[in-house]
Amino acid sequence: MSARRDLDEDDVRVRPGRGKSRPRSKERPAHDDAHPGFVVAVDRGRFTCVLGTPQDPGTEVYAVKARELGRKGVVVGDHVALVGDLTGRTDTLGRVVRVEPRTTSLRRSADDDDPIERVVVANADQLVLVTALADPEPRPRMIDRVLVAAYDAGMEPLLVLTKSDLHPPDDLL
């Protein structure tokens, strides 16, 4: 048997907890000074946003999602609040700190087995479906599914038929 040593508290190494070494405050900033913008592109967690409104666009900036948003998704068309470096210069990033409520959202299921629907685009007023009348042949069932998705999302659908010089639209209509 090994001999037991007498240890005092200075001899024992105390490790910090598994979490952060400093406790975080539960008070989050309100971001009252955040600038309005809207998302025009999403690429692997980076969002291209335009400051201002869609009717009066301004500077294009790149942003990341703030931690306080958690797992909440940000999609193209979302109206957001941005803070940080909003100059639009190269190698600068802002932060998306708030996502405003959506007026419309076009959704799709990920797979046939997946019950979760994913939002494709938000706050769109109109969905334009472009299909050829010939070469390739039109797919009426796909057109039906897109039209139903548009009506379900609260969007106004517009069907655009091309290549009418190759085939008349009478059969499809």
C-alpha cells in the first residue's frame, strides 16, 4: 500500500468548470440602435444583406447570425436588424440580431420521410413559375404542386409559358 500524503488546499489543483470560466449575464442587449435590412443571399452561414428596405435599398453588407438567435433560421427575404460593421467594405462582417415576423413563407419538405418543413423564401408577394411548352415537355403535376405551394404561402402565382412558337399552349391550358 502506498503511503498517504497530507495535502492542503494549495497542493490541490482545481479545474474550472466545463462551461465558461466566467458566468454569463442573462441580460441581453435590446439592440435599439440596430439598422433595418433584408437578406438577399444565404451562403453557408453568411448572409448578404441590404441595408434599408426593398423599396429603398442601400449598402450591401455581409453578416453572420448572432448567438442569441439560437437555431432560428434566417432565409432569403427576411427583414432583419443588423449591428456591427455595416460599412460594406471588404473583409467586414455585421451581425443579424433580430428577425422580424414574416408576412409569407414558401416552405418545402426536406424528404418524403422528413416531417419538418423548411422555409425556402420569406416575405415574397409573388411566385413566378416559368415552364416550356416543348423541349422539354411541360410537367402538369409539377405545375400543380408549385401553384398549391404558392397559394398556401399566401403568394400570388404567375405562370409564364415559353416556346409557344414550337407548340401551342392549348393542350396544357
